[in-house]
Amino acid sequence: MTLQQKIFAILTSFLLFITIIHLVKKGKLREEYSWLWLLTGFVILALVIWYDLLLLLTELIGAVLPTTTLFIFGIIFLVLIILHFTIKISAMTNQIKNLSQKISLLEAQNNMLE
């Protein structure tokens, strides 16, 4: 990894840390999701500092280039995020359905009382 690539990756990870902290302080990102993004920044930083780890992972998964390993783990990361949000959306859909049914029952009871 060239020096320019290392500097870029380190700056990217620090920018990610600062952005996540800023978003949590502003209330635009919930704390429960911030840990995932902070972990992502930490992994980027760790792979830059300990490049031999990336080379070891590349060898373990049988990839030819370290960039291939990064892309594979990036795709896995995105799939896990999509799966997590799909679970959250499914739970919210059920909650909305239940709340809608409760509101309908309450409105029906209110109409009967009037």
C-alpha cells in the first residue's frame, strides 16, 4: 500500500468517526446504529495500520489481490446492513398494522359510546 493510499484511508476513517459523532450529537443518527459505523471506521483504520492482516485475510479466503478482499468484505457488510434494516422494517410493519387495528377498535368503541 502506498503512502498516499494510507493517508487517504486514515483520513477517511477519521472523517467517518467525526461524521458519526456529529450525527449522533445532532440526533440525526440513533446511538444504536452508530456503533456499526464506528466499528467500520475502526476496521478501516486497523487494516491501514496493520496491512499484513489484510494480506493474511486475502490469503485465507483465496483471493488474488487485497482489493478483492476489501470488495468482498464490503459486499458482505452491505448485505448485513440490508438484512438488519429489512428485519427492522418488518417489525415496524407489524407494529403499524397492530396500531392501526387498535385505533380502529378504539374508534368503533368511541362511536358506540356516542
